[in-house]
Amino acid sequence: MLIDKLKEIRVVLGSQSPRRKDLLAALGVDFQVLVKDTAEDFNPLDTATEIVKSIAKKKLDAFDALEFQDSLVITADTVVVHQGRILGKPTDKQEAIRTLHALQGNQHDVLTAVAISYSGKSYTFVEKTGVSFYPMTASEISYYVEQFLPLDKAGSYGIQEWIGLMAIQGLQGSYENVVGLPTARLYQELKLIVEAE
């Protein structure tokens, strides 16, 4: 079984996101967290899929190939796309409120790219989830932003928080992907990568 095989490999999560740490731990994987400083700049002419993939790959490339030759390194990046525009992390509460007003009552996509290196090879994939919000009142949006301060979250919200309980109308795809790590897809990819060795 994959979990048994992973116990014999040094697994490194290159992310300081507490949500990704929780999800990978819940998957039953033993790992250590090691984050390398990486610039998250991108070409604005690229598609959202190309952008999120390139950032996850940059995070992976920051790990020295020789030093981590015998490790399995996982990095990830998540973006929210609404009406063709990438919504990053808000700069302040006002931007978070504006973003949530724009998202309510319609659908947006959450893309998470995962980059993996193992045994001298690297792999990347992108998972997409469609998210629909019910309409929210201005006071509900303000309450969420004041109470939960979602300034560290792409799209200005965390689906695992209060807003996810009261405003999510539907999902097309993986819930965990919206949290920040598509665990089921990751597990399937790791089976192919580790068991191919």
C-alpha cells in the first residue's frame, strides 16, 4: 500500500499553509515542512492554468536537486479565477469585501497546481473545482471579513470557515482542492509515481 511505501521515503511539504499541512496529515502521510523563499511573479499573458502551474514548479525548483534526490518533495499553489480574472490574496479588508461582493450569486473556479519531485523526476498537475455562492448581504460579508480576516487566502475566503458553512451553494469537483490540496488526486498521482520505481 502507498502509505506503507511512503514511510520508507523522506516526504517534504514545501508549503507553510496550515490547511495543506492538515490535509496531507489527514491523508496518513508522515512528512516534514520545509519552505524555500520563492518569488510568485508570473506572466500576466499566461492562462490561469499556466500561471498556477509555473508558480508551483518554481516552488519545487527552489529545492536543490542533489540534496533532495532521495526525498519526495511536494509543493502547491492555489488561485481563484472569476470571470477570467485571477483573484489573489487581498491587500486589505476593503479589497476582501469587494472581492466577496463580486463572487456572490455566481460561480468561480479554484485551481490548485501540485508539483512533485521524486527520484530525479518531476511531475505537475492542476485540479479545478467550480464554486457557487448564494447571495450574501453586505453585513454578512463584513462580519466574515472582520471575524476571520481572510487576508492570507486567494479569493478572500476560506471554504472551511463560517462563510463555507453559510454561503456555498454548490461545488463541481473536489472540496479539498478549494481548501488548498486536492488530496484524492494527489494520492492517485503518488501511487503512480512511487509504485513506478
